[in-house]
Amino acid sequence: MSTNVFTSAVFPLQTMDVPGGAETVLPGGRHLFGLLPAAFAGVRRIGVIGWGPQGRAQACNLRDSLAGTGITVAVGLRPGSASAADARAHGFTEDDGTLGDWLAITAEADLVILLIADAALAAHHEKIFGALRPGAAIGLSHGFLLGHLRTTGGGFPAGHDVIAVCPKGMGDSVRRLYQQGASVNGAGINASFAVHADHSGRAVDLALGWSVALGSPYTFRTTLDSEYRSDIAGERAILLGAVHGLVESLYGHYRLAGDDPLAAYEHSCEAITGPIRATISRSGLTAVREQLDGPGRDTFDRAYTAAYGPSRELIAEIYDEVADGTELRSVILAERRLADRPMSRISGSPMWAAGDAVRARRAGRQAAAEPFTAGLFVATMMAQVDEFAERGHPWSEIVNESIIEAVDSLLPYMHARDVAYMVDNCSRTARLGARRWGPRFQAAYEQIAFPAAAGPADGELLAAFTGHPVHQALAAAAKLRPSVDIHVT
Amino acid sequence: MSTNVFTSAVFPLQTMDVPGGAETVLPGGRHLFGLLPAAFAGVRRIGVIGWGPQGRAQACNLRDSLAGTGITVAVGLRPGSASAADARAHGFTEDDGTLGDWLAITAEADLVILLIADAALAAHHEKIFGALRPGAAIGLSHGFLLGHLRTTGGGFPAGHDVIAVCPKGMGDSVRRLYQQGASVNGAGINASFAVHADHSGRAVDLALGWSVALGSPYTFRTTLDSEYRSDIAGERAILLGAVHGLVESLYGHYRLAGDDPLAAYEHSCEAITGPIRATISRSGLTAVREQLDGPGRDTFDRAYTAAYGPSRELIAEIYDEVADGTELRSVILAERRLADRPMSRISGSPMWAAGDAVRARRAGRQAAAEPFTAGLFVATMMAQVDEFAERGHPWSEIVNESIIEAVDSLLPYMHARDVAYMVDNCSRTARLGARRWGPRFQAAYEQIAFPAAAGPADGELLAAFTGHPVHQALAAAAKLRPSVDIHVT
């Protein structure tokens, strides 16, 4: 656990009890903003390169948090970028020097945060590295570039801090919850940080300052490699791919059992993104089971028993492919193949039409935490928790990447839109991953879990669930997060 | 096309007209068995290493074809192999020296045919190479080892012929159709051959002799690399993976449309493995469409239109991953992961129980070539044909690997058992591939093709189908194959 222990010359840290030890964490909040100038010492200008959801959220949060400090935040875009108008609408303008060409902005910044799309990062990182000022820090928000450099035999340039601050949620959530933080201090999206190269000797505090300025309720330490593996594997599993596969399989299951399309949607997708999500967010994983009546609990237990094994098998496969670099090679191959034809969309299947109707009639209805659906979903979440724990990830990373990011960022978004919409509109790396692995989960549920759920529950597996150390870790993480009502418009 | 033109000092060759040129082929038959001693000149002993379905079929066929020539065929097994009893039951015994330890058999053979499982070949090829006599020829029946050596940086030993004869069908079919060849001369499974290293200067004739002795109706030339790519991609697509995904998706489709389980099975799986397969085998691809009435043809056309695009997209993805080596890395990772736990089976889903009942009531019933099912299946087959053609494969390889192997070997087997049984019981490389890609096809049909099939047919796409050059290539190949009634008991 020594990699998860760290010190700061600027911020007051805490020790969080987790199974088997403790992790150093930095609880966030607006009361820390006064410490930001010390954390950012030597940084006069931050360049945020890229204006996707994450770029927009981070540029806005950083600017707002650093207002009055004299540190400016500027946005760099590719020549002719279609995002310039939106950046201007958010107050970044060529006139005051806070909007410009990506290489020019890079050349003027003391901290360059790279938030362009993965494929663009893969194609253009050398150009950006070449434009850096001597000693400027390189900032990342996930480990994709490390994976890419490893797969292609490249590396980071010497003489620069290389740090990462990785919000465990979508860009939209990073902005929305930050804004809620104005009234509920500490609201935000948790983040991990990593120091991959510490040229300045101040990289830890620079990363912590960046995270506090984004509004992270708490910040924990990881490595860029650990972040990369859990991030890419997680989005292929419980964060996106598995949810996609699960709702597709469940919708068909309930339709065949006699549900009309709207009821089938409510029993599958709506149950997960609504009540099951809300219960986990508020009260943890075991609460989902405890809130059920006797027969419901029996159904939950049999579904949990049936789904845990095939989910775990798949998540181990995903993890191996990510760790080996195979998954990223597939992404690179797909980008090449798709250079001159669009990716087909998956949002045309009948269940998504039912989703529109279900959302339209939501007012006054209370969807139920369907026990069969709940058992499958929670089993898949626990399979990811166990696989990540077996692979040696820190507990903060496990609970954030497997539970908190799901219930506090992605599922609320899916509740507002739907899962297929999210797949079709997320980052290309995530989109390709969800299309690649979602169907694998669907098939595993349909072909292995559903038939097995007719059998009895496995008492040992259920005991391992109810007594699992993850509940302690999740509770410790929850204490650091103020209660906010998450909704997406 | 120059790689597909070759000469032989032993066998009478033919030129087969294919789109855009011609290919040299060797039509087979028992009347050529008298030429085998000349083809095998210098070979006194053939070692067949491994006793899976392919090992059993090839050892038996070679022994029977070479009876009376003085060339012996011996089977080599790993110490303690569970296959020894079956080999003895087929007439290979320790007493007469035709059954023994794999390394001992290797050390005595002039031609060593490696038919052990892929994972065993990956793990033990160096040991076997080390046991070879000077100048002994190495024989393979697919390109897996080349892919493995390339992925891991290894190579074949110098000083040996390296040849491949690759029957385009399962081992059981290779034996069964060979036996039918006793009454219908030329019945058998087509094969490709490749000469990867020609140390002796006689490698082409050695390979041709091997193929004739297996009973190949005709033998065409390829390269080990081309064989590897089309073989591994083909089994992930129309030969196995796509069929698995297609029948799973169609079964659910027909069930939701109101079919009871047996009717849904007949409209999906039974239609493909029965009448659609038989029509293609007897009369080619366009006959499937031509035999439909007007409304049926309209349904076929819309299904074809809807499925071609997503199938092509997936097959291009598969091909890229196979050619890049990514797919084989995944197999290696899976073998490692599964070393200490069994792979879950996919044969438990409800449709396979319906399959048992459908097979039981087959007598006296004539399944129909359901037009919707037919359109989807033929579109997927054509997508593979087009992708392989775009990637530069010879036409013989395209039609054998995309059409003939399907309709004359694998689908009859699936008709006798079922698709899931076949997935759960085929080679591990194929099994892993089908589990990996079958669900992708299922999702593509369900989420993209089925909704799109409500729209109109694409006249241009249909015209490309009916006027496609593959029909000429398939007809040319069919002329070389005697008509036999294929059935599996």
C-alpha cells in the first residue's frame, strides 16, 4: 500500500481506513481554494488543450477556482476547430488571449493539460511535446497516452513533470457537481492523481492543486499504469459495456416473459439507472438486497449467484487484454479502418424507442428495484471489484472506478438519456470498447446466467458478498463526499 | 494470381477459370493413387502427431491410400495420452510400430504432420523440431503455427521442407467423405496447399501427394500466411462465430414475434442448417433467393440489405485483428487464464433444448428456407466473400473458406448436433473465437440489421449480389466435386 501514501507541503491530508491498511487522501472543498496559489507556485498560465466534455469542464472549473489568483487558464484548439464558438460562449476568447491555436497555447503554458480525443492524442502528441516550454508540466486525465506510447514504443519527453489528475466521472458531471459545490461545499467528482515524472520536485502538490481546483471531494493516489488499466477495463465492464449488455439481455428476457415494451424497459434499464443506482449511491451495495422482501431476496440471490461467475470470467478477459495492450491495438486498428467510413450506431434497436416513452411517463411513477435485475447488476459490479482487488489496485481506485463513478456520474446520465445514446456519444475509445464487450456480456447473461438463475443460490458466494471488505472502503469514501441530489437535464 | 499457378512433375493439373484470371488446381480421385509413390519419393515413413478429429482422419486416410506402397503411417502421442485406445481401435498399434511416443515417432519419420491442438503446438513445437531427422519434411494443416511464431518472434528450423495441406472441413468430414469416395470417386473435402520452405526441391509434389491421399476433390495453392488469415478469420465469421450469433438473434426474434420454441428453432437454426445449406450446396447462392415466391423474395432482399453492412464491418474488424496478430494474442492470454479453470459452456440457453425436440420430430417434416433468415445468412456469407476478395485471397480459397466448407462440412455437422454443441466442442482456437465474435454478430443483427430490415431493399446491393463473380468461381469449384449426399450420424 506504500504507493498510496504521500505527503504534501501545501494541503492538509487525511488517512482513510481501507481493508488491509490505510490510504492517504486529500479531502477537497472550496475552503482550500486559498491554498491554490501555493500549489501552483511557478505556474502563471495553464493551457487546456481540447474542448470535449472533459476539456470544457476542466477549463471552466480551473478558471473559476483560480479567479483572482493571477493564474490564467487558456484553451487551445486545432486550427478550424468546430468547438471555438462554444469555448467563446463559455468566456474563453481570442481577444483576451484565453483562446488560441493549440500549439501556440501549449508554447505559452506552464502546465499543459491534454484533453483532446485519444485518437488525436495518439496522432499528435509528438507535435505538442515539441511545442512545450522548457520545464512546463504535462497533464493528463487518463492513462491512454501511456498505454499508447507503450504499445508503439514511444515515451514522454525528459525535463518535464508528467502528472495526471483523473476525475472518476464524465466531463458533464465534473462541471455540474462543481457548480453544486457553490452551495454544498465539497460536491464534485472524486479524482485520482499520479506522478509519472517529477522533474520539478513539486509534482505532487501541482497535481493536488489541479484536483482541488476541479472540485474533487477527495483525491487519492495511483500510478498512471494502474489508472490506465482500471479506467479502460472499467469502462468496458460495469461502467458502460456490461450495462449495455445487461439491459439488452434483460429487455429481451422481460419481453419474452410477457412484458409489453414499456414494462420491459422499466424492469431492465429504468430499474438500474433509477432505484438500484440511487440505493447504491445513498446506502451502499448490500442495501439493494436488504430492501427486498423475502421472495425478492431469493430472486436476487439466485440472479447474483448465476451472474457472478460469467461476469468475472469476462472481466478477467477484459483486464488481460487491456494490460497486455491487445485492447489498445484493437482501438488503433479500428481508428484506421473507420477513417473513411462512419461507425454504425446501436441506438436503433426497439428497446430505445420504449425508453423515450418510459421517460415521458416518468412523472408520478416510482420504478421498482426489480430483484432479478438487481441481482445481475450487483453481481457484475462485485465481479469487477474482486477482479480489480486481485490485480492489486488501491481500494480508492476500486470503489471509485467500479461503484462511485457508475452510480454518481454515468448511470444518472444514462437515466436522463439512455444507454445506447451514451455508447454512441461517448469517447471513441469507450465507444469502441462498449461495442466490443457489451455483446459479450449480453451473451454471457443470456446463455449462461439466465439459465443458471433457475437453480439455487450459492450461500458461500452470498456470504462473501454481504461480508465483503468493499463495503467498508465504500463507506469510508462516502464519508468524504457531501450528499447532493444528482440529476442530469 | 501468379502465386496460384504451379507445375507438378507427378500429377496432371488443370486450369480453373476464376474471375479475373485462372488458377492451377489438381482435381483428385482414387485413380491418382498409383502416382502416390512418385509424389512421396524418398518418404518411407509418415508420422502423424496428434489424434484429434483431424489427426484421426488424416492418419486413417493416408494409411488406406498408401496401402501396398510400402510407405507406413505411424501415429505419435504424448506420454499418457488418453487417445491411445482409440488409435489402437483404428488399427495403429505399438506392436507393429505404428503407434508410439510423439518424439520417437517424429525421430523416425520422413514427413512429420503436426496435428496436435494449437495450444500444445504453441507450447511444444521446439521440442518436436529438435527431434526431427535431418531433411525430414514438416507438415501442417493450418497456419496457426506461423501466426504463433510471428507473434512470439520464433521461426521454422532450416534444412527442412515446410509444407501445409489444409482440408477445408472438419476432421470427421475428411474421413467420412473419403470413405464415400470408395463408391463415388473424388468425394472428399477440398484442400489448399502451401509450400513455405522447399529444401528438397520436391515440396510441391509431396504436398500434392498428401492432399490426394486425403481424398481432396481438388487442391489449390495458397501461402501459409494467406491460409492462416482466411482460416482464423473464416471460423470467427461465417463458418462458426457468425452462425452462432445469427441463430441466437433469430431465435429471440421469432420467439418475440409469437413463435413457440420449436417453431422459432425451425425458422432460425433448422432453416440454415437444413434447406438453406442444402440449396447452396446443390445450386449455389442465388438459388436461395430464386426459389422464394414474390413476398418471400422481398423479405429476403430487405434482410440482405440490412445485414450486409454490419456484417461486413464486423468481418473487416475480425480480419484486421487476425492479420495484426491481436486475435492470436487474445487466444494465448485466454489459454493462460483458463489453465486452471474450465471455460464456461454456452449450450445451456433455452434454444438448444428446443433443438433437441426439433431434431426428434424431424422425420416427415420439411423445414422451409425462411426468407428473413436466408437473407441474413446469405448477406453474411457474401460479406465474407467480399472482404476476403478485397484482401487479395485467391478465389479457390475464398469459395472454399466462405461457402463450401460451411455448406459441405460444418453446417451438416451443426444440423446433426447443434451450433452451441459445436462451439463447445471444436478446437480451442475456434471455440475462443466463436465465443468472442458470435455475440458481436448477435448484437449487430439485433441492434442494427433487424431494425433496418423494416426499410426498403437496396437495389444496387442486390444487383451486386446477383451479378457477383463469386458465382462463377463457385460453379467452377463445384464441377470438380462429385455429388454426394452429406449427412452426419
